Amino acid sequence: MIVSPCVALSNLRRWTVIALLFSSSFINYLDRATLSVALPMISAELRLGPMQKGLLLWSFFASYALMQLPVGWLADRWNLRWLYAGMFAVWCLSCGLMGFAGSFAVLVALRLVLGLGESIFLPGGTRIVSLAFKPEERGLPSGLLDSGTRAGLALGAPLLAWLILRFGWRVMFPIVGFTALVWIIPWVLVYPSGLNRAAPSSLKSGEATPIPRARWVTFNRDLLGLCLGFFCFGYYWYLLVTWLPDYLMEVRHLPVLKAGFYAALPYLVFGATAPLGGWIADRLVALGWDETKTRKGLVSAAFLTGLLLIPAAHVESATHAILLVTGASLVGLATGNLLVILQACAPPEEVGTWTGVQNFAGNLGGVSALVTGFLLSRTGSYTPAFALAALVLVTGLLSYWFIVGDLPDAHDMAMPHLSRPRRPGPT
């Protein structure tokens, strides 16, 4: 009998790895958010218009999305201790160097390098979770892995705003980028050398040898549905990541420090609900609830809260707008389950590759940064951009329910992946 390989690690070791991945994702989005928070000051100094600001914000996603496929493939095959550490160093250095940029072109180039380095985060992290945890245990660690990104924005937005006020945007970048390099030391020391693949000696008693590695990637209906749904999720999320601080400063007329503080609230809710949604699904499945209905149902409820973004653009009160955007961030309840759904659908030896393909599609959703800049330049209002993002998000539910098939139960995961029966989902 063939199973998904799961390395025998102590609870302390595997949760320490998750803690490091959480802190890595925190730094990932902290570095990513530097530009969003500093954008009004940068645009004033370099005299950037809405389209240039949109292009600068979008440039990160160009390299980040394109790198997802090769990095996902590498995550399934290379030693993640060194691959992750090397790419982590690349993204920290590129972030720090942005403080020395003297032109729009240099900023775009450094954002492209930042996207290249940060591309390891989700394919590498999801691959590690799939190796260190059993299928029925992956909701919480997957949610924690993803919640670090939101925590990076929630705590980072006010921190970055304070650093800009205290030292200026040019000093803020090297402080944030270069000091984060310290993370590499505990990562190299703690990461288990045998975690990339489960050798027969490292498997728990009674488990079978791992499946041989595929040459590239298995394309099927599930992967198509995952990509379409994650694109819709990415479109919505990246609107909040890239434009929310600018919206609070330019439209709601909040000063930079106050805007950074209030932008943190939606990010905090997004981050806190990511592991919560995964944990709730894990508990319900453990109680005997249907795996497919439970995880897809939580994703549906979470996505529907995104509709609160539409009235947020219409209310006159800045306080009411912030509360509605914060409520719209309950979409975070979906994130851990989205990663578990992928791990359930993907061949075990291709989890990193599938994550890369899915995240490529999700980061194509980063085009929302560019589309928002275009709509803002044409209409002078955030209302069309907010409404479009919410509707795109809800449309993604069609993919998860009608294209992605049923998920296997824990018992089914003991069967060969490619031979397990697949049903097309509810009809």
C-alpha cells in the first residue's frame, strides 16, 4: 500500500519548524508591505502618477508569479534547508537595497528581485507541512504558515509607518531588510536534514515506502479548479495588500501613522482567522464530518464575507469604512483550508509543484494592483475597484464546488493517489 510520506519527527521539532516558517512568512509580508506603506512618500519624491504607482506595485507579482512553477518543482526535489535559506537572503537584500534607489526604474528592478526571492515561501512551506504532518492534521499548521503573512502586515504596517516618520523611507528599507537576515541562523540549525523526502528508515512504523518522484507535474481537472479559485482569492487579497494604506491616507485623509495602525486591523483579522479556520475544519473532520463539505463549506462562508468590501467604499465615515474592511477580512478563515484542499488533491510527490502552479495563478491575481491604478486614474474613486475585487472573489467559489472534485477521507489517503476514485463534486 502506498501512502503520502510523513517523516517521523518529534512534536517539538516539527512545531519548531512551523514556528520558523511562521516567522519567515511574517518577514516575507513585512518586506512586501514596505512599498505599500512608503508609497505616498516615494511617489511624492519621485513624482509618480497613479499608473506608475500601480506598475511599481505590480512589478513584484510579475517575477513572483513566474517563479512559482520552477520553485515549486525545485521544492519537491532540492534540499529545502539550503534552497529556502538562499532565497530568503535574496529577498532580504533586495528589500534593504530599495532604500538606496534613485529612480523609478531601479525601484522596479529591485521589486522584481524581491519577487524572485520570496517565491519560495508558499511552495516550500506547503511541501514541508505535507511531509511533517498527517493529512488530517494539516489544517492548523497550514493556517499558521499562511497567518504569518497577515501578521507581517498587521504588525508591520504601524511599525513601518513609525520607522518612516522617525528615520524616513530610505532608512526604513535597510533596517527592515538587512536585520531580517538573522533568521537564517536558527533555520539552518533546526531544519531536519531528512525532511525533503521520507526515507524508509525515517517513516513511522507501519508506513510504506514513498512514491517515486514524478518527472514534472500532473495536470488534471482538480489543478485547473484550484488555479481558477486561487486566482480569484489572490485578486481580492492583493488589492488589500497593495492599496489599503494608500486608500486610508488619500481617501480617508488619515495621517501616515494612523493609516498604518488602522490598516493593521484587517490584516490582523485575516491572519488570526487563518489558523482558526484550519483548526475548526480539523476538529470537525475528526468528529466525523464529511471532509469535502466541511472544508469547502468554510471556504464558502469566508469568501462571502468579502462582499462587505462593497459598502466599505460607500460609507461616509472613515470608522465605518475601516470596520467594514475589517469584517471583509474574515475571508482569512478560508486560507488554511485552501492549502489543505490542494494537499489532498495533489499527488504526494508533487505537493510543492502543485503549490507553485496554484500560487502562480493566485499571483496573477496581483494584476488587481494594476487594474486598481487604472480604475482610479479613470474614475478618481476606489468604489469600482472594491466592488470588482469582491465579485471576483465570490466567483471563485464556483471553481471549488464544481471543478475541484471530492476530497479523500483519511482512510482514502492510504490508497494510491492516482487510482483513487474521483467524483466531480455536487451536481
